[in-house]
Amino acid sequence: MGHREDLLEGAKRCLLAKGFVGTTARDIVRESGTNLASIGYHYGSKDALLAQAYVALVESTGDAFGGGGSVEGTEPGSLERFERVWSNIIDTMKEPGSVWRLSMEVLALGDRMPEVRDRLATAQREAGRGLVPVLMGGREEDVSDETTDTLGMFYLTLMTGLIAQWSFDPRTAPDAEQLTAGLRQVIAAAART
């Protein structure tokens, strides 16, 4: 690996151990075995590196959403698929040291980290785009901007709320079965109108 990749891997480890605010450039350098100048050369700033490291962590966690085939045999867009995918997502929130606690740090302290917040705000749209095919089938590259801005943002809003609830109080946070029951109620109410 070169310095760029070493920095990214070191930053990921630092984020998981210390969070955004607690991670210094020196921590990243120490963890990656590189030097301070490498951060600016390859990423422009520590915050830009941390934002990219966070996105990489989320992407690797996102691979679990389809659950290694756990959604196979379910109809895309079905309530069964909905429940299985959200169960997989919630499982990633239960893990000790979950990457999702970093999302809460950005929400709470975003004004202290404007470069991180701005870079992650841009990545949100693509996260919504990525959730659509997991739940509805198809390929991410075929998801239109309109679908991303409606259905993708709906799923991302649901996910952000779950992250907040699981971070705040895992004992009372909803599971996938409860979410699906709630969705059934919404569908039934909409069908009556």
C-alpha cells in the first residue's frame, strides 16, 4: 500500500477508536506509519481524510444490508424484503463500536466540523441511491435522480432515525418486525383513502 491507502486505513481505525473530534492528525500519522505532510498532499486536510474514511466505513458496513443472500427469495419491494433488510441494517447497529455512532457525532457536532459535515451531506444522496436497490431490487446505477430524491431519501430518513434511536437507547429502539408492522399500518391507512 502507498501513503494514500495507509492514511485512509489509519484514519478508519482512529475514527472507530476515538471518533471525529478525538482524532488528531498526529493520531492518524501514528496509526498509518506515514507523515503529516502526506495528509495534506493526498487529502487536502485532516477533515477531508476523516470524511472519506467515514464514507469508506459506511460502504463496507452497507455490504451487510443485503445480508449475504438473506434477501434472496424475497420479492423486491415486498414487506418480507423490507423486514429482512431492516433486520440486517439493525444488526449492524447492535455491534460494539458500531460505525453508526459516528453519524450521531456529526449530527451533534457538525457545526464544529463544517468540512466533514459538508462532505458527508454530499454523500447522503448517494447513500439513499444505494438503499433503493437493496430494498426494491435492480442496480444502483439505474436508480434515477427522482427516485433517489424521494424513495432513497425516505429510506435514508428512516435509517437516520433508527441510528439515533439505537444510539440513544438500544433497549427501546424498534426492531425490523416493529418497523414492518408500522409500515403495514401506513399501507392500510393509505388504502382506505
